[in-house]
Amino acid sequence: MACLDNPDAAQKALAKMAAPAKPNGRSYRGFDLFLDPDYRLFLTLARGEWSISGFRAGDLRAHIPDLTAGRSACLIKRLRTHGLIKKVAHSYKYFFTKLGRRVVVTALVIREYFVQPSLVQNAL
């Protein structure tokens, strides 16, 4: 029993990701996996090459088409506000937090293995 994962922790993490965050009176919307831009962002962030060295806003722009510098800064701010990434001191690099890794993996697994197959099955 001790080796089983608690599914409540993943559900709470997804709820935190989807809810709007309001630091200092400013509201930042949550992430919705059914919206294509948010889904593409999570697919891009799940790349293994950034787990060791971190990523920058320019890295996101290189992998997401039509992403401007201002928009990438807004995405990074949203990710930081929701506690999914943290900034490395004295640099422009960011890393996942424990919560961020758990949310990205859980979100992608839910969409890839449960939502999409059930939608395809219902369409047939």
C-alpha cells in the first residue's frame, strides 16, 4: 500500500493549474488543456532537453510557431504565478518545480490516453 500514488495530489495540482491566480490584485488565467495554445505549450515544456539545463523565453519561441517575445514573457509569467516553474537567480533560465513536473505529466497523460481516445471512440 505504501508504494501506491495518491491520486488526490495530482487532481489538486491540476485544479491549481486550471484556476486563476491573483497575486497583487492582478488576475492571471489558468491553463486549459482543451485550448490548443495551452496544450502546445505543455507539449513544448515536456521536452526532455530542458530538464537539465532549463529553458528560456527564446527556446519557447523557437519551438512554438507565431509566438512573439511579449507573448512568451506573458506565458512565463503565468507559469511562474501558478507555481509551475521557478527562475534561476541571475539568469534568464527557468526550471520546473515539483508541482510543475507533476502537472505537466498528469495533464498530458489525461489528454493523450483518456480524452482523445474516448472522443475518437464516441465519434465512430
